[in-house]
Amino acid sequence: FSLKKLEKYSYNKKKQPIKYDNVISLPTIERASCVTYYDNQLFVGFFNTDGQGQIASYPIARSGNFKGTITSDQIKAVTGQV
């Protein structure tokens, strides 16, 4: 979602979490508790009170046909699964 969408969002009005514009399946993280971007990497974390959390980073292609994306090969390199 865009910064503009985030700035307009109010949990108090909707009582629903903000919806992402794009969704990708990550085999080792059941759902995202946090998502951030740094240095051409997407960091995704999952946390709960019943167990250990997980954080994974996924490189975002800097050039080529898949510039600006995370490919299935990159997900497999991190998780061993697609």
C-alpha cells in the first residue's frame, strides 16, 4: 500500500487492518505481523504470544527483467520451498 493510503487509514473508523495491494505466499511465514523494506530487501516477520517468531528477508531484483520484484527462485533460496 502507498504512503498516501496509510496516512488516510484509521483503525478506529474501520476496526479492520489495512489491506495490502499485493499479496505473495511465503511458505515459512503463515502471516505477516510486520513488513519493512531496507537496502533492496523485503523483511517479513511473524510474531505471536504462543511461540517463537520468525523473520525472513527476501532480496528484490535490482536489474533485469524482474527488476523491483521478488521471484519464486528467490523465495526458494530463502525458504527451500515455493
